[in-house]
Amino acid sequence: MLRHRSLFTAIATTALLVLATAHSALGDRATTSLTGTSTLAATAGCGKTPTLRSGTQSITTSGKNRSYILRIPDNYNNTTPYRLIFGFHWNGGTANDVDSGGTSGYPWSYYGLRALSNNTAIFVAPQGINNGWANSGGEDITFVDDMIRRIEADLCVDTSQRFSLGFSYGAGMSYALACARATVFRAVAVYSGGQLSGCSGGTEPIAYIGLHGLRDPVLNISGGRSLRDRFVRNNGCTPQNPPEPAQGSLTHVVTYYSGCRAGYPVAWAAFDAGHTPNPVDGKSGDFEPGENSWTRAVVWNFFAQFGGGTPTPTATPSITPTGNPPATSALRGVGSGRCLDVSGASQANGAQVQVWDCNGGVNQQWASTSASELRVYGGKCLDVNGGGTADGTAVIIWDCNGQNNQKWRLNTDGTITAVGANKCLDVASAGSANGTKAQIWTCNGQNNQKWTRV
């Protein structure tokens, strides 16, 4: 996406973005608000033969004709509630840029999430007025409300699984939704954002991940930290100054805050690059192919960690013990120095899990869930083959099903216990070569049974 003129337009018009902020409405229209509708329920579209089709749609909202691009999953099933994910374009960009993936094509469509969703989500790319998100009079928030109504009246949506993400001005719009529609959306991802579209409300918790470059010349990282800190407070997280990579390192650091209210995590991904949603470790440019960026897996896994149902806020934070690992990252074997990896990046049930050179690929990104799962690709779980308990039983991936052979306990000594078998995740024969299989084995404290988050 990001090797074209639109990103340069964003840089050239930064001053216009700042001016637009002063004119952004901080209020919304109560008569059209969706606030308070986040309780999980079957939408009117469930069980209905849909009339909507993938492609460009038109809608009248706030007295204006607006458009958006809709992508319905292949083999859509009208009895299956789907995630609903909004992807907002940057200043000077278009809905088509987000939907098409730009020069990278499908692997970067909707910032890479469409490919990773494996047909588990409905995607929406709204078109901004004058290719931006000034949100004058709250009209862009109302636009989102009206799109949700239209879509959910026709398609089957899980109302506890609405998400928003965007880059630059689109990040500002996602932030505005986090402020104004925290009870409507489950989580937002803010890529290199600023407060550009207003923040009506902004007092309720919502799961939040911010991503920002140290060397961003358009929207300084200090602004991204400020956006993040609002939801650190709202979500009851323990305040901290999360680590960030050194300039010149060309790396990234993802931090999950501790102490957040149950169901309301906050994550911060700082990277050594400029104004871009698709940084690539080891690369100094801001126009790398999106499909090579680590942001795809990090954001997808942040969204995919949430199961059905909306969390109930508590009066006081539910404290997570200090030192818990991040929810999503690679797992590097202490003995092998290589990462837990799905062979061939396969998404098929039964694909072998092995160790391989750490490369940041989506097949090496494991999300810890509240159900004690280790998820990859969002919907596949680390699984002990056949529910076996014998030493040497292979570890594979399989559709997540809640059974004990898919439950894992991450221990403070670095070992990972298979709950069903009460044995440790183990690299076969203490091997270190690429392709050495993962298995379960009686826990023995050796380094081929110890893992670190990277």
C-alpha cells in the first residue's frame, strides 16, 4: 500500500490535519448513536438471505451521500456471527487503497488483516470526505453508526466483535471511535495517530493497541503516547514508561501493560522507523511491502484474542501479576535459539509445529488467551495430537475447541506445560536444527523445554 503518492500527500498536508483538529466536532448526534448496543445478540441479518454484496456501497447519512467498500467472507454462512472490522484510510488516501492493499495487493488488504482473518470477518473500508476524517459536527461517527445499522440488518455479525483500525488520519478516526463508541467497539488499533478527529467522551474502557515510529516526522510519537495513556487510565492499567527500541536499531518492541481491567488490555508497539503502518525490522525505509511487516500479525492477534461476549467493567481493576508475558509474540527455545513455528506456514489442521529461525512470520506469532490457549492465525490452537499423553506425542495446530489438549500453562521458569497431559512443550532430542519437531515430554528442567517471549 505505502509505495504511492497518497502517503506523501499525508506528509505534505500535516498542517492541514492540525487545523482540521480545531474544527472537528467533539459531539455526536444522540438520536443516531449506537452507544449501549454492545451486548452480544443475533443481528437482524442472522438467518436472512443477504441483499448486500461485496463491493462499493452507497448510503445517505447526515444529509450526505457517502460510500464504503464491503468485503463479505467467501462461503458466507448466514447463521454464523462474524467479526466486523472497519479499516480507515490516511489523509489523501481512499477506501480503495485500504481494500485493495495498494501495490502489495491482497496480503496487505485492510492493513494485512483480511488475509489473516481466513474468512472469519466482514471488512468495511469507509471513504472520508475530501479523503480525510475531520468529523465535523460528529458526522463521521454518525456515518459509522449508520453503516453498522445497514450491515447488521442484512448480515450476521457478532456484536461483541466490532473492531476499528487505521493509519495517520485513519488512526485519528479510530481513536475518535474509541472515545465515542467504547461500548460499541471491542478494540481499536491506532497506527501512527494523533487526535485529529476529536474525542467525544473518552472516559470508558476499550481494548487498545497503539503503534508508532520513533522517527515519525508527521505525527510525533509523543502524541501517540498521549493517545495511549488515555486508555491506560480508562482501562485501569498500571502506569509505566514501556521500553522502546534505540534509534538506529531498526527493530520494534511490543509491550502489554499489566494491571488492566479484565478484558481491556492495552498494548504499545514502538518501532525504529518513520510515518508508516508497515515497518519491517532491519529495513530503514517507510515504504516496504506491507506483507513483510510484523504489524500484520501483532494487530490481528490483538483482535483475535477476544472471544464472544462483552466484558463487564469492574469498579476496581483486576490486577494481572507483574511480569506476565505479552499476550502475543514469538516463543524462542532457550536451547535451540529458534522459534516455535508452524511448518510451511500451513493453516491446515494437523500441521506440524517445529522450531525454525526466528523471522517474525505470522506462523511464529502465538497469542496467549484467557482460556489458556496458545493461538496462531487467530483461530488455530497449539494442540497435543489426538489428546495424547505419552512422551514424544507430536504438537500440531488444530481448530480451537476448548479441550484440555489445547490448554497450556506458561510457567515462571520458562517451561510451558500441556495441561491435559501434564507434560512439557519440548524440542525433540534437544535438537537445534531448523525443522526439529515440537512434542510433549516429561518435564525435566532442561533448556530444550524452556522458552522466552521475543
